[in-house]
Amino acid sequence: MSLPAAFLSAIEQQIPSERCFSDPLSMLTMGTDASFYRLLPKLVVRVESEAEVAFILQQACAQQVAVTFRAAGTSLSGQAISDSVLIVLGDCWNHKEILDNGQRIRLQPGVIGAHANQALAHLQRKIGPDPASINAAKIGGIVANNSSGMCCGTAQNSYHTLSAMRLLLADGSVVDSADLVSVSQFRNSHRELLQQLGQLAEETRNNSELAAKIKHKYRLKNTTGLSLNALIDFTDPLDILTHLMVGSEGTLGFISSVTYDTVPDYPHKATALVVFPDVETCCQAVVVLKQQAVSAVELLDRRSLRSVQHMAGMPDWIEQLGSTACALLIESRAADKPLLEQQLQQINHAIAHLPKEQHIAFSQDPAVYELLWRMRKDTFPAVGAVRENGTTVIIEDVTFPLEHLAAGVNRLLALLDEYHYDEAVLFGHALEGNLHFVFTQRFDQPEEVARYSAFMQAVSQLVAVEFGGSLKAEHGTGRNMAPFVELEWGSAAYQLMWRIKRLLDPQGILNPDVVLSDDPEIHLKNLKPMPEANPLINKCIECGFCEPVCPAHGLTLSPRQRIVAWRDIQQKQRNGIDTTELEQRYQYHGIDTCAATGLCAQRCPVGINTGDLVRELRAAQAAHPQTARRLTRSFAQAARVARWALTGAELARKVLGAPRMYRWSAKLHQRFTQVPVYLPATPQPAKLSEPSQTLSAAVDKPRVVYFTSCASQVMGPAHLDAEQTPLREKTQQLLEKAGFQVVYPEGMDGSCCGQPFASKGYPEQATDKLNELALMLLRASRNGQDPIYSDTSPCTLRLLKDLNDPRLNIYDSVRFLQEEVLPRVDIQPLPSKIAVHITCSTQHLNQADNFLAIAKQCAAEVVVPEGIHCCGFAGDKGFTLPELNQHALRDLAVQVDSCSAGFSSSRTCEIGLSSYSNLSYQHLVYLVDKVSSAKA
């Protein structure tokens, strides 16, 4: 059934067309979330204001059109998908306001959870909820799902730390519980609704059996159904309303902002891993630890331990553990070190009487902390990494009363065996009795769907009926558990939920079939296919963790969406369906606008680099291998031609001015896409004189081979830059200041690491240039005796990643400056504020901390702009697809407007950064040289 014409007409008149999507590619990719369900929306609207949301809701009510809200799309139970209208958050929902010196924080729904914590970090505060998806999940979803996590338990979840809320009801009306005027107006305009809420609450409190059940249910972690505890915890109908919204999964209204009471973020912490001989002993320890000063206690069954036993750094004894072993990862935090030490002594004493099979003692070493938590967090992706193609990874989420935890664990393990989920692992937040079990499931065969259905029926009976637990502890009910809400809660509570739903959403337009559904098989319908597509991406679980670091996300497609679309194209082709239209749109949205820097792999639980897929697709399309071959053989001449082009552009700028050059070239580019755009910070040609070797007879001066990238050889400073000395000359000055003899490879002007060829889809030619460079560097470094300094981070990454010659000791500029230069010079830091951009390659090289350390040593204040992980310049795309670079940096200027200068470690990145920030970005070398002097 199509959407009503009147509704579509109203939306078209109010919402700009570039934020309304109804084409097949957008419906598929934007309609996908992290769950194992799929619905294709008929319309996706990206909203940028509360007024737009209110308008859409009013039209939806008038035309009986169902709507679903979407924040990050990381939810797991099918609550963020739609076959009608999907409303997604745009860029204008990211406001944060710290209140009362960090005791509270007001957040819009588009703020990523981790960004809220980053804003509070300097005050040693954080928000209470800490879901595993916090680096991608947004506040709107965190509140709407009442997400919790490893540390927050129930006391610090959204429900219990909610201070205020601004919300929209189904009719588009708005109320802000922190605004007295808004509250007064709402009490007048919605008097009847508030009275009915008050009556429901009074009825519930007067029903002693129901009230007792609600209290009992919410002593556990519980997100099954609506938040009925609001009816007995509060008497003011407005408080009831705001707390009903928590965990309502978009079925009662739209959350426009929330104010949290924050919680302490203690700086001192220690972790331990204790392995017990069996589940029973392990759960005895949990009961004891519940009374201790612990911030997290994570349970890992033997299967979980087995799934990560070969992980780097894990002790050998994990492989030798008994078949019934069960472990606890224990963390304790404190405001100061003496208190932490006292807590650790008490914890150790409390569990000393229990038999143990092995343990890693409490450690405050950050390396041990990272290892143990990585082990815990890698259990989920470990299942995904070994799953068969065509299967879906499912993570279920239940709670047992703590007194029944051991029995619950053993019964769950028995069910997994009974239904032949041999690959499954079990882990969880033990203090709350909250268990996750992860397994793989096919949905493309009827008998497999039947197996899943029977298993879930058995799990529901076990958890909800036999043990009185929660079928959803923190992942939300969604479609996944909607048919089982009545089983868990009983008829009286279930009907109460329906009364609340009909009161607040009388027309049933808000996220139908989520949380509450009349369809007893809704959890078995619209199951998402996971077809094979390419070995590079087959393990993708479509979680969306990759999306925040992708420069194209919100412009075209994110890594998750690229994979979703490519899977669909491949499946359709196998089924003989014409994919011409999809492939045509995918060319620009999926292939052309991918920066292919691979930051997505760092966030991906199973390590997928979607850029590898895109490079493979580009290679299959590469149409000019002979031209690429000729370029590799005459690269020095090509570099000269590029310098001539920059010379011509600079002459034109002097005549026409940079603004006019930008406008004219942008218009030309719109008509002829092969014409590059002249950016405001387009570099002048590099003025290269013959490099002067600084070889000296003095044996006490160490040698360093300086590899200048082709970008540095071609591109000099921009006319806007304060420093006009070429990078090569400036770097040599700094290295000599630090006491080094600088050596240049012979034939360097024709050298290249091959990265430009690799990114364009010519891997063979890229390898040729890389091997040629390797020989050059080997000779210059005297067969590896001397370190090699690389001035451009993307080139360094390629050298270190793709060269397999252990003789070459290659340093990125960041690492060399930190380890070799700074100890040899005196620093007088700048009194001003500077901005830094840590390139994708610097992050891949694990040099981000070094980069920041250098910057903080050289300036009084350092700004790292939030949400800008990859600048999107991507070699030459800043010139040829400027919209990618511009989109990635759309929030840069406002974040660096008080900075005096910006610094990075890639010449091409600096072009875009300078162009879209009104700030001059140059290489980090310029900063270090400016503030340093030779040791006396």
C-alpha cells in the first residue's frame, strides 16, 4: 500500500527534497538497522528541527500514516525499522549543555553517548547508561531503549538518572518538563490526558498484587514492555509521562532532549580475571561481590573463554581450563589510589574462601586493563568471525533473579545444546543477573526458522515463567519479544500497557508492532537475509558501529550501507533480477564517494575494512592500465606537470582572486565533473631546490634518511599559510637542529609509495612503485642501518603495511618527532590555542596519542574537533569530489574558530582542513620547529 497523496504533498511542501528519500537504494540502505529484521520504508525523512517533527506527526495523524523514529540504528530488537515512514535525525540534533558544574547535562537525541562523556570527562563525570554501543549509539535511542551496560546496573540507567525531558506527543504537541512556562501550558492544553495518566497510576497503586509485581520486576534489569514502574514511582502525571517515555522505543512519542543527572567517573581503576571451577561457584562469588565496591562484574562461560583463548596476550593456561570453568572479570574504581587499594583488599578477602582454577590478579596497569576488557568485548565478534556465510548473529539478552543465576546459566547452556547451537557463547553483567547469549541462525530455510521459533519459546518459558526473570534486560522489546510481553508480565500488566499506548497514541501511528503487537508471530516475520556477497564483507553483522567515523555517512552511504546494498545487488543478480538501476546509483553513492581510508575497520567488531571492497570494485572498473603503467615509468615528469598546473592555478588566483576561482571552478565542475575544483587553500607549487645532504665526518651525529612524499614534492604551502618555507626545507632545519645528519635517497624526485595508484584501482602499478621505492630506501639507509623518516602519514602507513622487508626501519613523522626529535631540543610552548587533525593513517599507525602528546607539549591548549575522524580529502577527492570533503568537515569551522593555527601530518588533508575552517593547517613539523631550539 502506498502512502496517501495528501501526506506526500504536505511533506514535499514543508521538507526540502534533498532530505526526503524514496528511491530503492535509499529505502534499502537507510531502512536497515542492527537487528535481524528488515522492513523497507516507503519514505525516509531526515529531520533537522523539532518543528519538522511536529509537522510530520500532525500530517501522520491526519492521514493515518505510521511513523518510526531512528537515531543511530544500533538497536537489536527490530524497533528502528519501518514499512511506512522512517524519520531519521539530521545534523542539527547534537547540542550539549553542561549544567551545575557537570552534575547534570542536557542533551539532544542526536548526541553520540561517548561524545556526552567526552564533554564531561574533565569534570570526572559521565552519563549513567554505558551500552556496549556507546561509541555509535545516540542519546535518543539510549533513552528510548533504556539501554544500560556493563557498569550502570539499574540505579544509573536512563530511567533513574532522568532529570528532565522535552518531548513531542503523537499529535505534535510539545512539553519541556524543565520549562515552567511549557509545563503550565501543557497542563492546560492536555489536562484530560494528564488526568487519565493520574487515574491509571492510582489504579495501579491500589491494585496491590499488580503494584507488587511491578516492584518485583524492576528490581531486575528489565526493558520488556513499557516502563510501568513510572505509575508507582511518581504521582505527578507529568513525571509519569516523562518516565513512561524512557524505554518506550518510539511507541509513545518523540524525545527532543533529555537532561541527565550525571554520575562520578572515578579516575583510578583496577581489573582482575578470576576463573572458578564451575558455574555454581562463580555465581556464589557474584552474590558476595554484590556487597563489595565493584563497578563491574562480567561473567564469561567456558565457551566464551574458548572463543578468545588465542587472542594476543592471553595466558596459555586458558586453553587448559576445565570444561565447566566459569570466569568473572572484576573491576573496581575509586576517587583516589589509597581508597582503591583498600577496596581491592576487601574484594580479595571476600572471595578468598571460594575455590579457584586460575586467576589474573588485580592490576592497575593500563595494558592489563585493556587486555582483559578486550577479551570480554571480543567474545561477541568472535562468534561473528567464525559464522557460516548466510547466517545471522543473534545476541539475546535476559535477566535471572540473582538467587537463581547459577541454575539459570546451566539451564540456558542446556537449551543451547538441546537446540544444537554449538557455536554459542554466554556472558553477561553478573551483578544484575543479566546474561547475553550469542548464536548464529539461518533464516533462509523453513526448518531453521522453526528451530529458532521453538528455541525462543523454550527460552521464554525458562526465563519468564520458571524463574520470573526478564526476557529483555537492556536491548529493548522491539519486534523480537513483543509476542512474549504478556507471557512475562501477565494479563493485567499487559492490558495496562495497551491502555497507556492507546491513551498516548490513540491512532496507533507510532511504531506499530513494536513493544506491543497483536500478531503472535511478529518475531518470525520480515527476517533479514544475510546473503553472500564478497569474502571481504561476508562477516559483516550490520551493527552500524562503523558509521560515526565515515566521512560519507549522511552524504551518500556509510560502510554498513555500502555492504547492505552490495549484498542486495549480488543476491538479485543470482536470482536473475535486473540490477542496472541499483548499480548506477551505487557507483556514486557506494564506490565513488568512499574515502577508502579504512577507519571503519577500527570500529568494526569483526575488523571489516569496507574500503578494501571499494578498492576491489574500482580495480575491476579500472580502464586505463597502460596509462597507469606509463605514469609509473615517468613519475618525475608527471610530478613536474602537476607543479606546472599548480603554477598556472596560482597565477590565475593572483589575477582573479581565490573566491572567484573557487566559484568559477565549482560551476565548471557541476557541468564537467572531470574538472577539479580550485579550493581556497589550494597549494602553491613546491619550490624544490636540490636537497642538500648534511653528511658530516663527525661520528657522533646520527644519520636519518628523509623520504619526501610525492605530495610534499609537488605541493608547497598555500598562499594563506603563515609559514611559506617548503615542508622539506623546514623538516631538514628541524632535524639538523636536533643534531641529525639528513640523507636523501638518490632519484627521490621520481619516487612514490604507490598509494595514488592503489586508491584508483591499479594495484599492480602501485606495487611496482612501492618495490622501486623500497630499493631506493634500502640503499639510502645503508641496508637498514639508518632510520627512515617519512613526512606524510598515509605514505608511512602504506610502507609499513605493504613492505615486507624487516631491514627497513621506517618512522612516521609523528613517531620520529616524539621519540627522536623532542628529547634532543628545548621547547618553549606557544601561549595560544591550536587545533589538530589526527589523520586516518596516524590512527592506523597507533600514533594518535603521540600526536596529541607533541601538540600538548608545544601549545598551551589543544583542540581536537569532535566527530571529525576522517577529513574526506582522500588523495585527490577533495578536488574531484569536493562535496565529500566539505561534508566531512561541515562542523569544523565552528569548533576551531578560537584557534590560532591548525596542524596535521598529511599535505592533502591540510588543503581541505584549511579550506573549510578559515584556519591555516600545516604539518606538525612547523609547530615543533617554531617552539624548539637546539639543546644548549
